[in-house]
Amino acid sequence: MSATAWDGGPLPEGEALRAALLDDAQRPRLVRAGVVDPHVAQAADAWVQPLLFDPDPRARAVGLQVAHAGGSRMHARPVAQALVERAQAFVGVPDPLHPGQTLGQSALRYLVAVPGPGHSAARAGLAAALAHAELRLEAWRALADEDPAVLLPHVGDLLAQAPELAEPVGTRFALVHTAHVEAACLAVAGLPEVTRRAFGQAVEKHLKRIFQVKRWVACRRILLGK
């Protein structure tokens, strides 16, 4: 189906297309057209990066909506770049198109759902998201099996924010990231005792299962001082 047959007129070009994407009356029609018409999709996609770096939060929201609606991995790099380089323009900034959600959350959900955590550019954005409380839990879930060097700096903040995750996080470091479990213990050593004990119980259980008793003894000293 051509763009002309879809919308009853020629596809806007250049700044006219940008204006149409920002127009609440025209944007849904253009987004729907992009799903079935590659010409429309290509034209709209060309505006994603400029919109993401626009000073107007509403323009940034539209850029994210177009990226997500198109389901294209091609926007992983600019979305991740926006989170890394311009976090202040996304984190904590309400998304005008999704009440109750921030632009940072909208960007993160694109990175998780479309390119996926395994995409190299998406990983950079997800790693940056770990530094922000409003994004940390979802970013952690997406990156839990990734390079522990990315995860370790945020373990303490994660469990301070969500102490109920002490057991699953301890389990993951004991079984998946075993070589880094002592570093993880150091990261949580300053947290309340109840959190340290929950973390330590999981670490103890699983390190003993895989015959890493000496490693557990070292972890116990770090967590409990004995």
C-alpha cells in the first residue's frame, strides 16, 4: 500500500513531515502508515534522532514513539546515546505522550523491547540506566546475565533500593558470576544487616553447592565480620 493510498494525499517531506509527526491529529495516521509502508517508515525514521535531541520534551517523546512503533533496531544507538549523553533530558522528565511515565522509562522500554539487551548499542544505554533509581530495576533485570563489571558498581544501590532482591542477586553472583561474588559482597557490605544476611544466605547456599567453601568463608567475613 502506498503512502498516497493510505492518507489520501502526498507524504509530507522535510520540516512538513516533522510538523506532522508533532501534530497529535496527524501522527497516529503516519505511525500506522509506517507499519505497512516502507517509504513512510523510512521518512519518519529519519526524524527519530533529531527529535530525540530536540530541546522540547514533547518532541523527544514523539521520537521515542516513532522508534518504538516502527519496531526497528536501527534506533538503538541514538536512543542509547541520548540516555548516556543527555540523561538529564530524559530521566525524571515526564513523558507528555504517556502520563505517569518518564522519558527515561520510555527510552529504556524501547531498548529492552525492540533491539533487546543483547544488542551492543542497547547495552550501553541499559548500563547507563543502572545509575538512575527510576530505571535501575528494569535495567538490572535486562542486564542480569551480562558482564559483571557493568553490574558491580550498582549492586549496593540496587539492594538499598530493593532489598527484597538480595536473595536472587546473591544467587546470581554465586552461580553465574562466581569469580566476582566476593566483590559483590564488598558492594553490599555497608547495607543493613537484614539485607546482608539475606544476600549471604543465598551466597552460602549456592557456593557450598558448587564446592566453593573457601570462597564462602571469605564472603562471610566481608558480610558479617566472622
